[in-house]
Amino acid sequence: MNIGTLAPGEEKSVTIDYEPLKYENVLWYVTVQTDSAEITTANNAEYFVNESTVNLAETEHKILNYSINNTTLSVNTFVKNNTETQLVGNVYAAVYNSKNELVGVAVQPINISGYGDTGVDLWINNYTKHDGDYIKAFIWDEKQTPKCGVDIQNIQ
């Protein structure tokens, strides 16, 4: 969807409503194109600096599996750095309920060498399973810029 073109200094706010479980195999992300670096808002970040287009294929991230032990949800993920540049940031696993409300989140720092890969385990404590719960896993660098698409897994 192309929202349009803005004149210099013009602002536009856009809200996109959708049902995450209905589009679980669709990769959603927002891009902003500019002629130069500028401060913009997108991707639910308060602010980020748009200096260049982020190539989301540079980093691969996938939920491999999950398990529930008492009240702890363990999420096992895999991260692959497809560039020669070191990848430093955080892997996030967030659990949402059927009303799309955040139930819990876990964060694990990563530091992966160029063309390296690793498994990352995350634990969300005090979790109680309910019908319709799902996990979103993603990576942000230290400036909270997305480094890959969001992987979504329904909790069965």
C-alpha cells in the first residue's frame, strides 16, 4: 500500500488495523523513503533516524519451537547473520492473547560475527496459557531498528 508523497515539512500519521492470526504467514513492515537522513516515526518506535533502507534479508530469524513448563514459556529461536558485519542487538519474544494484548516479553542480547549463526533461548515467566495466545519474535539493534521480519507462532 502506498500512502502517498509528502511535501518537505509535511507530516502524516497512518494506522493499519489487521488481525495478526489471520495474516500469520505475511511479513508486515513499514518503510520510509527520503532523499536524505531525517527523523521519522514508523514501526511503533517513538523515533528513529532513517539513514538508509534496511535490508531485512540481511538477518534471518525463526522460532524453532516452544514449550511450557509450569508457568514458564520457553521459546527457542535461530538467528543467522547474512552479512560480513557483526550483528549486535536484542532478540525479543513477546506473547499476546486473543485480544492482541501483550501478556509477557523476554529479551536476550546477541552479538553474532559476520556470516555467523546461533540458537537463542528466551524464557517468559509467570505465563498461563489461554486459547488464542501467540508468540511474536523479532530482532532490533541497539538503536531499536528492526533487523528482520517478525516471526509469529500460535501457541497450541
